[in-house]
Amino acid sequence: MRDTTKMKTFRSALVVIGAVAFGYLNLQIMFKPFLEKTQAQQVLLQSQSSQQQHSDFHQSESDQNL
């Protein structure tokens, strides 16, 4: 009787762990295009802001030289 209870508990735990892993993988696969698009947009915005800062720095340097 006790062995049967342990087996049922183990089987239930295994099913729960498998369901969680399956759900996690599904979310990763489902949202991957959105995550990649967001990351690409962030890289683009960061490069634009660094270029803007770079051009502002050079503009202020040229103003000081005049």
C-alpha cells in the first residue's frame, strides 16, 4: 500500500515537472519572434542615441574652438 502511494506521488510530480517544462518551451517558441524584434529595436535606438551624443559632443567642441 505504501509503495503504491509513493509511486503515485512520484508519477504526479513527474507529470507536473513535465507540464511546466513543456509550457516554458512553448512560451519561448511562441514569443521568440517578438523578443528578437524588440531586441533589434533596442539596439537600433541605442546606436541612434550614441550617434546623437557623439554628434552633439563634436558640435560643442567646434563651438568652443570658434
